[in-house]
Amino acid sequence: DAGVIQSPRHEVTEMGQEVTLRCKPISGHNSLFWYRQTMMRGLELLIYFNNNVPIDDSGMPEDRFSAKMPNASFSTLKIQPSEPRDSAVYFCASSLTGTGSGEQYFGPGTRLTVT
Amino acid sequence: AQKVTQAQTEISVVEKEDVTLDCVYETRDTTYYLFWYKQPPSGELVFLIRRNSFDEQNEISGRYSWNFQKSTSSFNFTITASQVVDSAVYFCALSENSGNTPLVFGKGTRLSVIA
């Protein structure tokens, strides 16, 4: 089975531009998580979905960030406008609820650089 | 509030030495899950183990072993006979309730195994 797929793997953009990160969770998984990793703050949750419904977006830094999950197979994280402080690695993870297991499987990440 | 502390920022050992990575957690939940993830230099996050709060049995998987002690709120990870391929950043993480909720990560411990 394919793991969590993220695209692009690397993104370099200029301040003020819109950035869209994409994630395809593992087939059959019904929870999806977006995390951000920086040197200063480590790994932190941005938002997560259960059954395509956003549950907690309190980690989203500000209104410039938005996330959607239009169906069980796809999610996007959008930053508009982007700023240099958004430079980080963004991870998407998915898990299967209802089994009590709760392991989250992570995608390879998108390394975002905003100049 | 939940918190995970990995007091060791960096550890360096010589190949074949044993090494223990410490993890201390804080939570008010009576049911919770603990995890370890490995992040090799390539950057992906690899799931290693999950433990629930009702299962204090230690676990061994090859050269890896985990010691969960509720009395000290610790979930330590030992690598026996370390190898260069074990060089990575290791993260301890905690999730509440069912385990299908966001992970709270520690800051990570960077392990360097020298040949």
C-alpha cells in the first residue's frame, strides 16, 4: 500500500505569493493531521480532520492559513500571502479511528522556503 | 495541558554501545497513548511504537526496547548495540483519550552513532 503522499516535496516562493500544499492520506484512513516543524518550535499541530470535518484548527497561526478536505482522499493547506516566517517543513499524517490504535503515519513532508 | 519533555538534546555514542533516550510526560487524562518516532537525516517521520496507559509491560523489538513507568511518568527508549544507521532524531509523543487525536511531541533527541 502507498503511504501518505505529499506534494510538492520542496517549494520555494517569494513573500506575498500564495502557496498550496497537498496531501493524499492512506486509503481507508479517516483522520488527517497537518503538522509544521521548525527549529524553534519543533513539531506542532496546525489542524486536523475526522471524516473530512475539521475538528481543531486552533494551531493555525493566523488567517493567512486555511485548510480543506473536500473528500476522504485529498486535503490542501493554503498560505496566502506567504511570509518568510512560514518557512518550515509541513507534514501531513493520517490514521484510522475506531480501532483504538491511533498510530499516525506521516508523509515525507513539504519543505517550504519563503524568501 | 499535555506536555512531553525530552531532556537530552543530543547524544553521541560509539557503535555497539547501548543508549537510552529519556521521555517524561504530563497529562491529566487517565487514558492516553505514548509513541516514539524516528526521523532519519532524510527527514521522514517513522513510527516505532505505541503504548496505551493501561499497558505497562516493557516491550522489546530486536535491538529496541521500551520501558514505560506510570509512577514516574516516563517512557524511555533503549537501543542495544547501537549502529550507525540508528543515527537520527527520536521523538517521544503523547495523545489523549482514544489515541486518535493530535500528537503532542517532545523536542526530540538527536542521536549520533559514531563508527
